[in-house]
Amino acid sequence: MRFNIAYPAWCAALVIAGCSGSGVERVNATAHPDASAPVGSVAHDRGVFTELLQKHTRIRREFREIDGGIESLTESDDPRVAALIVEHVQAMKKRVETGARIRQWDPLYVAVFDAGERIRLEIERTGKGVRVRETSSDPEVVKLIRQHAGVVSGFVSLGSEESAKEHPVER
């Protein structure tokens, strides 16, 4: 079944990643929209990724394919943006682990959440963001991981323009 629902651009910046440690760290509560919402809520997470989309030109991201998946590095020289990157990947990791789905109008994200239990994340915080190693022993999930990494890089390159698009699953 396919739902054709118009979502605002903030729904787009899903990064299937996280950082070591437990919980989600919260950045300055007055710095982004919906910051008063509870950490882990859609409203709070929306505020974080809205700001990341707005400040996408301040973010550097690269990824490379590795055996079983990808390794990415996402950073910013702007300390505020770097903190938001860390907060965002922690929140998205928790969402994948708990099945708290977002962006379910995008076929790629439906597939990624469906495969969440088969995705392994190794996260390293850097001084300016995060390095993520995302792998799976399932070849079909590896394809999803790699496709998702490319889409996230598109969010960084194009911001809201890319976030408004649907991403069909490549088979």
C-alpha cells in the first residue's frame, strides 16, 4: 500500500546512525525549533533536522563502501552544527533500534526501518561530528545501507531540495 502524503521538508534528514553511550544528548534548548519538546519526540527531532537542512552548507560528509556496508564521516567546523549532527545521529539510531519510524512516505526509509534489526552500527564521535560504520551480513540490507548513505549525502549537498524527494529502493 502506498500513501501519498505531503510532508514538510524537515521529515527528510534521517541518518541511520548513532553515537556510543546511552541516550540522546540535548544541545542548547533555545537554539532550534521545537527545542522545548521532549528529547526523542518527533517534534524535538524535527527541530534538529530542520536546522541541519537549513545549515547544510556548513556540513561536510563523505562515505565509502566497505565490506558489508559503508563508513561515513559527517562533520562541521561550526560547533553548533557539529553538536546537532551528534544529537541527530544518536536520535536516529535510537529510532531505528526501537522502530520509532519517521519519513514513512519515502520507500527507501520504509525499507531501512524494516531492516533495522539487521543493521549494525559502530559509531565514533569526532571533534567535529561523527564517523559511522554501518554494516550488515545480509546482502540486500547492504544495498539499502549504501543507497541510504548516498541519499543522506544528497541532503547535505542540496538541503531541503533533496529532502522533498521520494527515493525508490534500488534492487
